[in-house]
Amino acid sequence: MPAPLLSLRGLTKTYGTVRANRGIDLDVAEGSIHAILGENGAGKSTLMKLIYGVETPDAGEVIWRGHHVALSSPAEARRQGIGMVFQHFSLFETLTVVENISLIVPGSKAELTARIRTLGQEYGLEVEPRAHVHALSVGERQRVEIIRCLMTDPKLLILDEPTSVLPPQSVQRLFQTLTRLRDRGVSILFISHKLEEIRSICDRATILRDGQVTGNIDPREHDAHDLARMMIGRDMPETRPAVAREPGELRLELAGLDHQPDDPFAQSLSGINLQLRAGEILGIAGVSGNGQGELSRLISGETTDPAASDQIRMMGQPVGHLNAAARRKLGFAFVPEERLGRGAVPEMSLADNTLLTAHRQGLVRRGMINRLREAAFTARCIADYDVRTPGPQAEAGALSGGNLQKFIVGREIMLAPRLLFVSQPTWGVDIGAASAIRRRLVDLRNDGVAVLIISEEIEELFEICDRIQVIREGRLSAALQVSQTRVEDIGRYMIGAEERAGV
Amino acid sequence: MNALTFVLAGMLAAAMPFLLAALGELLAERSGVMNLGIEGMMAVGAVIAFLSVHHFGTHTLGFLLAGLAGAALSLVFAWLALTLRANQVAAGLAIGILGQGLSALFGKSYESRTVAGLPKLSIPSLSEIPVVGGLFSQDAVVWLGLLATLTIWAALRFTKLGLVIRAVGENPSAARSLGYPVIAIRYSCVMFGGLMAGFAGAYAATVYTPLWADGMIAGRGWIALALVVFATWMTGRVFFGAVLFGAVSLAQLAAQAGGVNLNSQLLASLPYIVTILVLGVISSNRRLLKVNGVASLGKTYIP
């Protein structure tokens, strides 16, 4: 057997009292796609940072192509031929795509623009080279990151949760890209918690739990249940089947809504029709950047449009002109896509973050904050929604993504809304937490709440929604009954193949 | 000589102290560092230049030493703000006050003395056109200042160096992860800012008003700072703002001399009001702010 491309021996990294990685051994073979599987907080990201030189290990050694190396910085790692696509993108928002790429790839702008277009076509990573990154969707930004990495000709490419923002067709295309890269001799470290994906593409999988390796297997020889057990240490929780019930009164109605955003790079919306009744879950599917952001701001009230007052109705009232607070007064609750900075204030404690939306739950009297009630409310949210944190006084920014999401979803559900809108409910959340969040949403529906979900994960929408509408280029398809629709049908709407048939 | 001729001929020279200081600050802020000590660095540059010109009689040496003095003071600021990670606002204010104190100290025995200014270099034939001809007859520093504006504009827009500076200013962590030496780049930009502030002070004290008076910078450093912000960190707008300010200053002087029947305090405040209004209106475009704003400005970066 040839020497592995990369070997780790006894890699250990400790942050304060948290032992993020404990004695990790890993061998990545030449020309293989190797999965790192684990829940959020299992130590996957730390391990990748050690390999990419962002952090240095406390103990252990790294052997790269047969030589001991100290990967002291990302620049050093890149020089050795290691590239990485981060989950939280490291792009510069005020620069254009080509400018971002020219920061690490030599060449004139014209050359780079041409190469970006070629790579984009070759690998299905189309993106406009001259666009500013701040105007790109999450999915498009990821494409830029991948292109940027590919342009440095890496020997080892690390991808952190690469498929979480892609539609199924693009996932297939990405997998073709990865297979092609592997066949050209590039090894790939593929971090994921999506078991089926790993089974379909990876040659090898290393499973992490609590910072330690708990398995090193060929994923094609195990089924998803085995993998899940190794990953979370117990059997997968089941989703409760939704109870069939008659939809109730109309809670949210968008009727022929048009919107032209201020930002000229943003997607404009036209002729949006949507009806959501009490006791049902409506999902909005679509590739990111097709108007989801604009739509969610219009529904949440972050963007108000007095001219479209009547086109947006909540609980039967026109609300287009009302701001977010006024809409919440009607019984509307909202979990935005960005947890930090929009769903929660990172520098504030969980207790104070509770206050931001739950102040009407008796936490404030005569303008004074009732700290006892605030703490009690927060403690209840932490306990009920299994938020792993030292307590209500912990800073929101210190929580892991999954835990913070559980907290924010919990906080909004505890407001006892009549209409709940959740954007990307489980993005970057580990399996255990994600299925807990989905169960809560189904429970809510069964209790007669109207639930609206925007998600890029089709499987998730199929699991919990009653009906799905697909957004593409600022237009919303007609509603599709989940029970009579296949995943592939939704996929075709997402890429526009059903444009005419659906309307 | 009518008022328009007067304004056109003099506005570039009047703009120069603001323009030079603002261009330097523009670069420092683009890299993410807010240097509020510009006023003090101009003051130090002014006194060093005045002393040099007074004793050695050469403007070249005067500007050189003034630039070095400004850069040296900004090095102290950079050390506080970047190496010791002090709050940038507090460190900048402290260094600014230090600079003004040093300036008063060195210049004490030179109060009210004068030096010779700089001769005008004219572009033949263009400078003989009626009314606008004055525009083409300027001293050497003005010509160099125009060249500097163009160079900085082009550097920020077209060069790799400019791209790196913008990247460092927007997201220092990401820039570091790409292997760029964030702190070193910020040091360089801050010191360039100090150098330009030194030149700006030198111009004010030895060319524009070649006469020493304590406190002669008189808030021009603060206006330069405001220009950078109002210009939404765009080189062209910094230039436009500085020239507008110079032009309106001269216009109100001409108006006063011409006996316009308006309160002189009101006239004297015109340059400020007009500049704020004009730049305020053009900087109200949210998209431009998004594209040109410096995301990490003023924030302490810990690698």
C-alpha cells in the first residue's frame, strides 16, 4: 500500500477547558475522497483548522507526503498544496469576485475572469466574476470559495459542509466535480453530517465524537443507521409523523406582491402569491439567491412597503406598511437565517437576547426589566430546548451555531405565535438538534400554528411540510402537495425546467 | 481681477492642506485604522518645515523633514494602536494633542516670523487664457499633490497593493488567513498617513501662509478627517471635497472684499456648510457606502 498523502498522529488541541481534539489519528490516501463525519462540536472544524494551519496543535505530528511538517499558517499550508473551503466564508464583501480571487491567485484580471468562467462552466460553479460579493447569495459565495481553491491547484482540498447550501442537481454536479478532481490525483477531505452523501461519494470515512476518533470505515459497507450511531453514540431520533388535520383560517396571504429592492444587485420579486393557513407547514424551496432574502425581509417587516400594504396580509389584516414590531404584536414570530447579528446580539447574554423579542411576555413592567422573570424565561428556554450552555448569562456569541439556533427557535416558539416564520431552520445544525427543531415545528403545526419555512434542504422540507412552493428568479411557483410530489419534481422547478408547466 | 478669476486661481492651493492630509488618512482608514491625530501631525509638520525653511532656506528639505516628523509621530500612534492594541480613538486623540503641544513648544520663539513662499510654475499658453488661466499657474507642491491624488486613486483601484489594503480594512482575519501581514500593512498605511499630514502642515506653514503663528493649523486636520468620511472613502470625492472647500473659502473672502452685504460670520461658515451639504448628499447613497465603507474601521485587531 502506498504511503498516505497526509497522516496525523496523536493530534491534540485544547481551548481553555475544552479539549476539542484528543489524540486524533488520520490517514488520507492519495486520490481519495475521505469523509470526516461528526456532529457539530465533535471537533471537525478544529481538526480542519489544524490541518490548514489556522491553529497549531498542542501535541501530535503531521506527516505530509512522507515528511514531518509544521503547518504554521494557512499560507504555508497552501504552499504545500492544501486548500480549504470554509463553512463560514472568508471572502471580502466589498470586493468583486475576481478581486477576491486575485488576492491569492497571480494573473491579470482579464486572465482570471476568463479562468473563472471556464472553471465555472466545467464544474457547474457559474458565478459572475465582476459581481460584488456582498450582493451574492450564500450559495454563490460558496461557489466563489471553491473556484478560488481550485485555482491554486491543491493536492488536498478540504471542504467544510460543502453541500449544505446547494440544490440536489448542484450537489450531483459538485460530486462529479469532486470525482473528477480525485481522478486527477487530488485528495479531498469532505466534512459533513449528511450520511447519504458520504455513502454515495466517499471512499473512506473517519468518525469523530467529542474530539476523539470513534470509527474509521468504508462508508459504502455501512448503512446510514450505523453511521449515525457511531456519530451520535445512540440511535437516531425519529420524526413524529404529522397528524393529518383540516387547515384552519388564513394566517398569511401574499397576493400579487411585487417588490423592487433598493440594492441594485438584489433580486426583485414579482407576482408572489402565497396562502398559509393555521395548522399547516408551508415550505419555500429554491437555490439561494433567487429572492429568498428579499421575500423574508418583506414578510418579517424588516422591509416595509406602504404601497404594497394590502398585498401582505397577516391574520386577515393588511400589514405591508407595518414594521417588524407591529407585526409581532399581531402574533407573528420570526427566526432569521443569520443567527448572529439578526436573530441574536452576539455580545449580549442569552437573558438579554430573550428580552429582545419576549419583552411582551411579562418581562417588562412600567419600563423596568424584571430580571427574575427574564432569567426564569431564559432558563426555561434553555431547559426545554436542550441548549448546551453554562446558563442564561452566557454570551450568545459564545454558543455553537446549533445551540444558538435551538435557543432562538425556542425563544420564538415560547412567544406562542399564531404565525411562525423560520428561515433556514437547521442550517449548520447537527443531526440531533436538527431533528429536535423539526419535531418542535411539527408539534406547533399540530397545535394549530401556521408555520412558514424557507429552506434550501429539500429533504427537510419533504420531511415536515404539507405543501411546498419553489422560488426562482423572484417568482414563486404554485403550491405543490408534498404527498403527491417527488423530490426530483421540486428539483426541476428549482432549476427552471418546469417554468411553464407550474404556472 | 474679478471674483471668479480669483477663486479659480487660488482654490487648488487653498485645498492643498486638506487634500494632502485627507489622502494620507484615506489610505490609513482604508486599511482599517482611524487616526484622529492628523491635526497634531500636521502641526508638527508645520513647525518642522517652518524651522527648516527659516534656517536653511530650502523648501525641499523642509518638506522632507516635515514628512518624516509626521511619519514619526504616526509611528508612535501605530505602536499604541496596533502593537499595544490601545483604543484607536483614544490613542489618536492623545497623539494629536501631543503633536499640537510639540508644535507650540518648537515654534515659540518664531512667532510672527515669515519665510519666502514658493514660486508658481505655469503651463505656457494655457495659463494665459482669460479667467481660467490661473488654474494652470500653481506652485510645485500643488502639481505634485495632483499627481499624488491620481497615483493613490489608481493604486487603490487598479493595483494588487490597493486590493490588499482594502481587503485588510474590510476583514483582517480573512486577510491573515490568506497569508497577508495585516499589522505590517496597517503600520505602513498609518505611517503614509503621517507622512502626508506632515507635508500638509508644511504646505500650510511655508507655502500657503508662510508665516508662523501658534495653532496655525486651526482645525484643518479635523476637516481633512471629515472629508474622508463624507467622501465615502473614495479618492475622487476626497479631491472634489477638498477643492470645493478651498473654492468656497476663497469665494466668501472675495464676497467680503467685494462688500457683499451679509453677516461676515455667516460668510465665514459657508465653506463648512456647503461642503457638508454637498458631500452629505452624495454620500447618502446606501449602495456606495456598502461597497466603499471600511468594515473593520477603528476596531482593534487581535491576530
